[in-house]
Amino acid sequence: MTIYELISKKRDGYELSDDEISFIIDNFTKGILPDYQMSAFLMATFFRGMNDRETMSLTRSMLESGDIVDLTEIPGIKVDKHSTGGVGDKVSIILAPIVAAAGVPVPMISGRGLGHTGGTLDKLESIPGFRVDYSINDYKEKIAKIGVCLIGQTPTLVPADKKMYALRDVTATIQAIPLITGSIMSKKLAEGIDALVLDVKTGKGAFMQAYDKSVELAKKLIAVGEQFGKPTIAYITNMDEPLGNKIGNWLEIEECIDALHGRGPDDLMEITHQLSGTMIYLGGKTDSIEQGVSISKDMVQSGKAYEKFLEIVKEQNGDVSFIESPEKYTKPKFITEIKTDRSGFIQSIDALQVGLTSVSLGAGRLKSDDIIEPETGIILHKKIGDKIAAGEPIFTIHTNKSHITEQAKVRLLKAIRISENAVKKEQLIFEKLDKNSL
């Protein structure tokens, strides 16, 4: 068995055995297999794909490349949620305290933003002092103590994924469904979960823009989760327009605080409660998802979710005073309103263009070593279906880069379409999928 033969085999559309996939992943993780050959294998997989057995084998090999967290000593059914990423998607930061407050342990290992989408870790780190770099022992201790912990991937958890993702990023193989599945599920399985809820985005601002591809990905993820004995439920959700009204790290934390006080935007809260309710259901606290949604709403209305969020921030070394008094946070140098010269109804908002504009303002990174300015970003004053009058603000941009303001204005106005006729608000949750959907 040589790597040359295995690359050729996949290139020509043949199946790889479990041992052959394990050989590739193991040797790449150990540094025996060079990047240029792994890149060739990734490209062959991108074009030829993998069947369900191969995808399962890939996930298992990646999972076994590092440590697997054991949370069996912590009482309860441990449930996490994963989103495939979108613009303004701050759901995890609202959802984690809701579900933990409801008594379901939440082990959550999150990622950073890259490209047009934001990362949960970057948003959390915009809270002064907040740490996400804890060891696995600390992670386990915090889950046992307060029922939740949000950290980044450690060097010993799925090291194969970290190396593979870096190559996929520079070889244009990010969107291969078997590779996405292996990446997501190996990390989720390694963190010690018993069940998983998935938010698979579709639309302009999603990585998987085509609806049928989003469904295909969701089914692959569910199949792997179920084969590992982890009940898995997925939702296909709309990412044609940004989620909520704020894009940018601290701006999104502000919106999370509002949400936990019961003042969150309708679209953000609809998706949050559906996902939270499903986690509460999988966590064994209710007999139905609908009951779980009801409990989720009660956790917000009662203030228990907000109190749990304060507990999380304090436990992870964050300065709680900024959560209690967000107005004292550092302001950007330039805050500019962008107004429309037309009246009518918002027909569409291109989430991809809004996300890319936010990155240009300083709120994201296009390369892994780019520096994020947490106070920068965009506020949306209108959403699809809203009425707007000429001269009314449609965006407010926050940046420290004066030279980018005019360019951002032009780009954002191009991202908006206004209709003279009334526009119906878009559906947010398109479909629920589970093991019965396979």
C-alpha cells in the first residue's frame, strides 16, 4: 500500500477501504505524509466524493487521531449544537446558557471566524478577560461545576482535522461534503457529547448555498452521529439575510445580552428557541421538542438564562461588569449611518456582501493571522419585509478605518434591494431532519 496508489484509486472513482483511509489519516497526522500528497488526496475526494461507509471511516480515523473526552462522570445527557456558519449567527452564545439553565449539560468546543462568517470564540473573546484556551481537565471541571463550558479546539483533540483544514483552506476543497462531515463530526464526537443538534445554513450567506447540498450535508452528519450512537437532529435554516440585527464581535455580544433579557430580534430568537428546545428534548428534560421550546422561552423570561450567562463569563475569567453595563465598552473611532434614497419595502439583503463588508471594517479575518478589532461591525436597522422611507437609516457601520467608510457604504447599498410592493418575510426554518429522514 502506497499513498500514490491510494490517491490514484480515489482519483479514478474507486472506494477506499477502512484500512486505506486510516493509513492516510494516520500518516498525515504523524507528519509522514507530505502536504503535497495530502492536497492531491483532498482534491481527488472533492471531485470523486465518498460513500457513507467511507465518510464514516474518515470521521472515525480523524476522531482517533487524538484524545476523546470522557464526560461519563458528569450526570445527565450531554448535548451540543453545531452551526455550519453564517452572518450574524450568535446563537451558540444565547443557546448555551439557556440549555444549561434548563439542566442539560452543554460541552461546547467552538471555532473562529474565517472569511465572511464570524466565529463564536472571537465573539466571546471580545468580552474583556474571557478565556477560551482551557485544558481538557479544566473544561471537564467547569461543565461539572456550572453545566457548561465554551472553549476552542485543544492541540490534542482531533489534530488530524487541524492539519487537514489548513490544507483544505488553501486548496479550494473546503466545500467537499465528506470532508466537511469528517471535520465537524470528529470534533463533536471528541468533545464528549451524548447527542447533537445541527443548524445547517442555506442561502447566500452560507458556505453551502444550494438547498439540496445543505440537505445532503445534513443527512451525512446525521448518519455519522447515529452510527456512533449519538441521537442527532438537524434543521435547514435560512441564511439569505443576516441573522439578527448586529454583525461584529462585541456588537453581537450586545445583541446576545439583549436576547437573554428577552429583547432579542424575532428571527434570532425563533431559531435560538427551536435549537435550544431540541437540545432540552434530547437532554431528556421533556417528551417533545415543543415542550423543550416552551422551557427555553421560560429560561429567558425568568432571567435564569441571563444569570447562567453571567456565571459562564465569571467562570471563564470574563469581566462581568461589561455584561451588566455594555455601554461602557470602547467605541470605534468612526460610527456612520447609511441612509437610503428610496422608499418601499426591503426585498432582499445579501448576507454574503454584508459579511464581507463587516470583515473589511475590521470585524473579521480573511487570513488566519489577521487581527480582529472587536468593537467594529455593522448594525442593520431593517430586515426583509420591513417598510423603509427615503432618508431613513438602513445600516450603521462601526470602524476604526476612515478610508474604508465610503467603499463600505457603496457595497452595502448594493447589497440591498427595495421593492415598491409589500414583501413577505422569509421563512427561517425550512426543514427538520433526523434518522427517519435518511
